[in-house]
Amino acid sequence: MDPVGLQAAFRIAILILIAALAMLPFQPPNSAEFVVTVMAAVVGLIFVGVVALLARLSGSRPPNPRPVDRVSGMSSNVPSEERGRDK
């Protein structure tokens, strides 16, 4: 998937989760509002998990820790020892 789309989905999921958790202490425990807020928090948590799983599965492979030098016979990070080679 598109990394920008995953990032946007993750931000929306976090927004839902934080908003639900922030409202939870202010709801009466035996009310319908409390149940709806808990359900919103659960949906936000599941949404965060699904987006994280999708990001993990669609991620690219990590870069090669030892880059391959394309120039034959010369290291790219070592200064040249022969005279006149840079001319």
C-alpha cells in the first residue's frame, strides 16, 4: 500500500482512539454513552492494529548493510594512492 495512505489511516485511528479514551472518564458508567465510547475505543484500537499490520506486511525490505561498489578495483571511501589518477 501507499505509505502516505497508511500514515493518514494511522493518524485517523489514533485520533479515534485518543478521543474515545479522553471522553471515557466523563461518561456515567451505566449509560448508553459509556457503551458507545467503549465501543469507539475498541474500534480505534482494532483500526490501529490493522493499519500497523498492513504497514508491516507491505513494507519494503531493509537496505543492504554492505553496499556494493560498482567501480571495479577501487574503494569509494579510500583516497587514491596512485599519482595522476584523478587527472
